[in-house]
Amino acid sequence: MAESVVSFLLDNLSSLLEGEAKLLSGFRKEVVFVKNELDRMRAFLRSADAMEDEDEEIKVWVKQVREVAYDAEDIIDDFLYRFEHPRRHGFYGYLWKLARGIKDLKARHRIAHQLQSIKLRVTDISEGHQRYGYRLSIPQIGSSSGTKPCYFSELRSDARLLEEAQLVGVESEKQDLLSFLVNDTSELQVAAVVGMGGLGKTTLVSTVYNDLQVKNHFHQLQAWVTVSQSFKLDELLRQIIKQLFKAIDQPLSNEVENSTDTHFLKTTIVDFLSGKRYLLVLDDIWDVDAWEALKLSFRNNNNGSRLMITTRTEDVASSSTKYLGGWILPLNPLSFEDSWTLFCAKAFQSNLCPQHLEKISLDILKRCKGLPLAIVAIGGMLATKDINKADDWEIINRSLQAELQGNRKLKGMQAILSLSFNDLPYNLKYCFMYLSVFPEDYSIKRNVLIRLWIAEGFIEEIEGRSLEEVANGCFNELLNRSLVQVTHRYTDGRVKKCGVHDILRETMLLKSKDQSFATITNKESCRKLPERVRRLSVHEGTTIDAFGDNQLSQLRSLLLFTKESDVWNMFMSSFSNQGSRLLKVLDCVSAPMTTFPQDITKLYQLRYLCLRDTDVSSIPPSIANLRHLETLDLKNTLVQELPSEILQLQRLRHVIVYAYKSSSYLGVSVQGFKALKGIESLSSLRKLCYVEAKLGETELLASIGRLTQLTKLGILKLGVEHGDAVCSSIHELKFLRSLGLTSKSEDEALSLQFKSSSCLQLLQRLYIEGRVEKSLEGLQNLTNLSMLYLSGSKLQVDPLEALQALPNLVSLYFQNGAYDGQSLCFKAGGFLKLRELYIKRAENLRRVVVEDEALSHLELMYLHYCKLLKEIPSGIESLRNLQYLHLIEMAVELTATLHRGSQHENYLRVMDIPGVYIGQWNIETGYDGHWL
């Protein structure tokens, strides 16, 4: 992690040297010297990071590098802060400027002295690097930087020695693998088993590999090769050849033994495998480059040969199966029942759990979240504890993080889980470690996480891509490496929320603490904060005693996950005294505040401000002081108007100001903020929602078209007079992915056209609430559209004709009279990707027809409050993928017969739809009905 700290600082210093030349007058040389020396050391820091646990001297040296990097960052940030004060004018402004100049002169002298001290420390550290340089070889291309502890290879070998009886919860996966290996397909194929570290990939594959049926089928040749992170191509090829020759008891020639010619070695493998039916396992492939380097060694000999691959990386699984054909087996965590069986087998030697330990054991098991490695390791450790001493078990439950750090029996597990982290580039290490600041089992919103990463400075600009696009790529890479778990997806497949495995989170918390990356406080915090706190995450149960007299002067990020007023007031006092003046991120979701704290506007370096779900009702003009602000999140507050001074914040990327004001079975109303004249000056805006149109004002809406970087836009209270201005604007927004348009009343007609095939080509989600004159022209041009939401549109013409050919549409909502006709017909070959159909309050709808080969991928169908619809949709029996049919408040005839168990109900049962719900709305109890 020292490499990450230094690289992060070097990026900041480079930006500083380029952009703040005048401010650095007098000590530019010192800044350049520090930058150059740290740059020289950076090349060796990755090796040093990997050796920290093995070499105490290097550990001390790495800590020194990290500390001096942090101190240099503090000095530079403090220096910049002093020049961020808002300017004043007039006579008082002249006096203020004079006094400020004297203070600035003193500050320059002090900072110059501090930089001299940093320079001396860097020189001393650089000499230390020279002393230890012989131990810090620069990693070679094509090889891993990480050094694995000896017990890692032991654990991997142990995974292959487990007996079949010790396997739990993977019986079906084993049978699937067996069937795949011995099927009649003659072509060479790949079975790629993919999942996070510790899921038991190697154990499962080893059990299949040793199965008697497999051994008989591949009696000519079976071989197993462990790839892992650390490899050189020639060494890996020689290892494959050794295993192949060993499998048939054939000695290896000196020519092969000593060769470094990769072409010769690959040719040797090809020749050796020619004509044989073989099974080869490549265990633990880490990246696509490794597979790409190996794949030409395996040619299709039409003998029914197979490769089995284990990997933590989805790209490896995808690349290998696409190249040779085959099958990807994603390995999932164990179910609760299987987890409990495995836990008891390890902790109680297959005996039942004693009743007095059951609650504690369940709490511990919950933390394992179905990860076999964690269950086996922790269960094995608990097996050494006296089952009659419940206190010992409770201590482990409360202090699992400490056990991970100090218990030798858990070191191997920690090493395996840490491998994926150690393999990350430095910027992704920061991104992943940041997930640990969220509370345990917290569902993290992807969009919020991406905005936080950007505000923290973790995301580097790439030419041709926005910061959000780069950050999204980082997120996807963490998913690809099986480090992040998806907890909720949108229907179109986008990730909405995510999390991280509890045991992996505990491992990251240890690293975070050791690297001074972040500090977590909660109800179990008993010690005072460390002297250096850069990021602070305050969880429920934290008391002000946890903070002691720490002034938090080095704090860069504060995330509050508590509603304790004492804690909040303490931080407000800190802001007032400029104790945390270098703060860049302030996230106060649900904080106990009713007014905007004026002292927040003194945090001149602030980049991210979230007051979501608070009772704040107004924003002061002094927010103009926050010149670096990128995100202003006021969702679900009482704010309805922003001061014009906000237009001075030229770095704003996300303005999120709206609230859901009422909710019932009738729907939800949204309240935004009044449109600001001149908003087009905020040229960096990516997200703007929701802005309220003004009566008779069209120029302001037309000017939104100049915000050409917008990806999400929401406009409320639109009138008939706004139609042309809105269409003119949105046609200029070529990066727009999400668009929401709402009329000011249900009687107000909107005139909307999407005629140009060249505009809105990236639009994925379209929400329109309000009457639409005649029809929505040009919808068929929105070929990237994945979700369409229409509410109250009163369309007279069947819209399906225009929509059925949209190639990417997966969700379609007709809400609250969106369609006013009597029938809807889904024609053959239409809506081939649609997965979700929701029709609500179609008051005139009498018939729904689904033709053969229409809606072939539909999984969810909702029909609510269609009171003239007397029959279930015609042709519904052709929907082979339908999983869920929801019928609420239908025609009296249909509802009555369904409740009596009529032919309709029997028909639906015969169709074998997994979920069918029939009911009605009850004003007192909500939905009232039953499942078939």
C-alpha cells in the first residue's frame, strides 16, 4: 500500500507543479526534489509492500515512506487551503488583503521550513532504500510482484487432498462437471470454474479430477498444473511439460529442462498431446494474459480432450471458453444449511452444536457468509476451544478482526483472501479498500460509490473518457476479479447495489488500520482515535468518548452512518474551529440537522457534500466558497430552491436535489428545485435532477442544451409551451443516458418528438409522466433504450407498433392511463429482449394478446387495476420464461372466478408459472390476496 500512497501523492504533486506555479514561488525546488526522490523509490515499493510481513527492516522502511508521503501531502494541502479564502472588496477588503498578505508571508516561511524537513527525511529514506535495494528487485514483466508465504502453497496442496466425504454443498456442481468432461463431444473444450478466493474451486475440481469415472475416461493422460500469480512463461511451460511427462512416467530431456525458448516449449506440448485424449487442469489462472500466452499450446485433436480451469477472474473464464468452446461454472457461496453442516463438522467434529453455543456459533457463521475457506478455518480454530467456556467463544465473536491478525490458524485464510487485493494496481487498491469504510452488511449504492471515488481522487483521467466512465471501469474490474458482490441489479443488468464479503472486509480493515488509510468507530470502539486520521467512518453506537481530544486536523473524509446528535454536534464544533479544514468528503446521510451548518462553507477543499435524508430546507449563498465542490447531494431534503451563487461552482458534476413527497398505491410525486437562470454556465455537469420549469419560461430550458456533458437529466412541471425548447435541448445532449420529463398536471399535454436518428443514441432510460399529444414520434429511433416508463400519457394509438423492434428494451411500464385504447397486441417476433412488463390503470383495456414468438424472454408480468380486463392475456401459455404473474384489482368477473378456483386458476397452475399472485387493494391492510 505504500506504493499506492506515494503514487497518489506524486499525481497530486504533478498537478500542483503544472497548475499552481505562482503559488509555489520560493519553494518550488523543494517540491520538485521530494517528487523526484519518491518517484525513484516507487519502482521498488511494490516488492517492498509484498515483503513487509517477511522482513521487519523493510517493514519499517515502507512505513517511513508512507509517513513522509502523508506528511508532504498535509503540508501541500494546508498551503493550498490558506489561499482558498473568498475575496473581499472595498475598503474593508483592502484592509483584509493587507492583513492576509502578512499572514501569507509567515505561512510561506513556515511551509518552506516544513518542506526542508521533508527533504531531509526523504534523503535519509532514499539512503535506506539503497541499503535494502538488493532485497527489493523490480518485478519483471510477465511475473507477479507478490511473494506468497510458505503456508499458502501448503493450503493449496491440502485442498487437493480432501476426501470426497468432506465436500459440502457442491454435489450438483460436481455432477455437472463430470457430465461435461465425459460427454460425447469430440472437440477440445474448457470447463472454467470461477469465483472469489476461498469458495473451494480447487477442492471441487480436484474431487472431479480424482473421480474413478474421469480416470477411466482419460486413462491415456491426466495432468495438473498450478499457475497462480507468480510465473514466468518459460518456467510455466516447462512445468506443464514436466507434469505431462510425469503422468506417463517418461523422463524429461535436458534440452527441454534447460530451454527458455517459449516457441520450442509450446511446440513440445503440442506434439506431446497430439493423438491423445487428455484432461489437463490449469489451477488458479489470474489474468487473461496468462491464458493468452498458453492457449496456442492446446489444439483441437478431436479426441474428446478437456481442460479444466480455476480462476478468480471472469475475463479468464470468458476468454478461455470463447476460444475453445465450453462451459463456465460460477461457484457460489454455500447455503445456510450447508454452511451450518460444514461449520459443525469442523468446530464440533461432526457432533451437534451445544445449545448454549448455538447463538454465538450462528453469529460467527453469519460473518462467514457461506465462504467454505472461512467456515473451515474459523471452525477449525474454534475446535481448539473448550465448549464449556462460552465466554471464550463470545470473545472471538466480538474480536474476529483481532483473531485474523494474531491467530496463526487463520493466517493461511487471510493470505489467500489477500492475494486478490495484492494483485490489484495501486488505484484499484484504494478503490477496493474504500469499501471497508461502509458498515458491515451495508448495501452500497454503485453510483454513490463512484462519486465518492472521484471526490477522493482515486480515479485518474483517461483521454476520451469521463471520470465517471473510468470509475465505472474500475468498479467492473473489481467485479471481474470476484472482489465485489452484487446485491441488487436493475432489470437491464446494471448493478444498483453491491457489498463485500464480511471476512474479506475484516481483512481490509486490518490493512486499512495498518496503512493509516481509514479509521472506523462503532459501539465496540474502546480506544481513542489514532493520532493520524485521514478518513473517518462513524457507525451506529459511536459515542463522543471515542474521539478524545483529537482535533482531526489531518482529516480528509468524514462519513457519518449514525444519527447521534452528540456526535454530529461535536463535528460541527470541529468545523467551526477549523479543526478539519482540509476535509474533501462530507457524507452526512440522515444526520440530525434542520438547518444547513454555515461552518461547512469554510471547508474550502470540499469536493463531495451529501446531506441526503436530512431536514435541511435552504442552502446559504456562502456555498459559493466551496469552489472545488463536485457533488451536491440533497436528495430527500426540504430544499426547493438553490441560491444563484451556486453558479460560481464551476467544478460541479452532480446536482441531486429532489424528494419523494407522497407515496400510496396511486404512485409517487417528485419535488425538485426551481430552475436557475444561467445554469448553462455549469459546463461540467453530468447529473442534473430534478429541475422545475417555470411557467411561460422557455429560454431557460433551451439553455440546458449547452450542458453537453449531461448523462442524466430530470425536468418537472413542464407545460405545453415548453415542448419545443425541451426537444431542442435534449437533442444536443449526445451523452445522455437517462431522461425524465414530467408535466405540471395530468391535463397538461406535452409535445415530444425524437425524430432524429442521430440524437440520443446513448439513451438507456426514458421516463415520461403526463399527457402526450397523439403519440411519441420517433421512439423507434432510440435503439439503445433499455427501459421505458410512461405514466398518464393517454396514448390513443397503440404504441407497441413503434416499440416492438427496439433491440435493447428490457423493461416496459404503462402506468396510470399511459395507454387509453381497448386492446394491446404483442406481435410475433416483437420485444425479443423484454423481461419486465408492467401495465397499471389502463382503464379502457379489455384485451391483451400475445402472439407466438413474441415476448420470448419475458420473466415478469404485472397487470394492476385493469378493471375491464375480463380474461388473462391470450397466448400467455407461449411465454416459456415467465416467472411471475401479478394480478391486482382486475375485472370483477376475472377476480371472482380466480378466487373460486375456476378454469383460469387451474389453467395457470397447469402452466407451471413459479409465481402467480391474485389480489386487490385494501385501504386498511394494503394488498390483500393469495399466491397460487
